[in-house]
Amino acid sequence: MVETGDGFIEIEVVYASRDRQTIIPLRVPCGTDVMHAIESSGIAVIHPELKQVSCAVGVFGRRVTMSEQLDCNDRVEIYRPLSADPKQARHNRAKSSTGPA
């Protein structure tokens, strides 16, 4: 783990709603886990919908648990719930398509 020399690491907490993307840079103590990073970021104030649902989280596209400890320069990603089942959405698009002319 690379740290800033004073017992802190620099990370980002990110979330993308349908309307906007939010990136919050933070300095947190070494040993901080995903859950505490998200809480420290205050991102739920900016995106109140996060308080109402349980979202999956990841670090650079790799799913992790809330207890995963972070390293310097990690990007904590909060994944919003899918609005539709991807298989069903593809099926609906194919069904409504008129096909080649």
C-alpha cells in the first residue's frame, strides 16, 4: 500500500446516476474500508437514492465487499441497480424490431 507519508491514502468515490456522474476525491486513514470511505464521502447527500437501495460496489470494475480495505489511488465505484433485466430488454428490442428490409 502506498501512502502519503502521514498515515493517509488518497482515493475517489464515484457514482453515476442516469443524469450525472459524481466523483469525490478523499484522503482517508490507511486501513479504511469501502463502507467507511462511502460514508466519509457524503455521496448519499448528493444522491439521496443511495440511502434507499443496497448497491453493489467495486474497485476499478472488480466487485468487492464493503469490508475490503483500500489502497492509495483506489476508485470506489457504487453501481446503481439495473432498471431492467438485460436478457428481457434484448428480447423486447428483438421482438419490436422489424428486421432487414
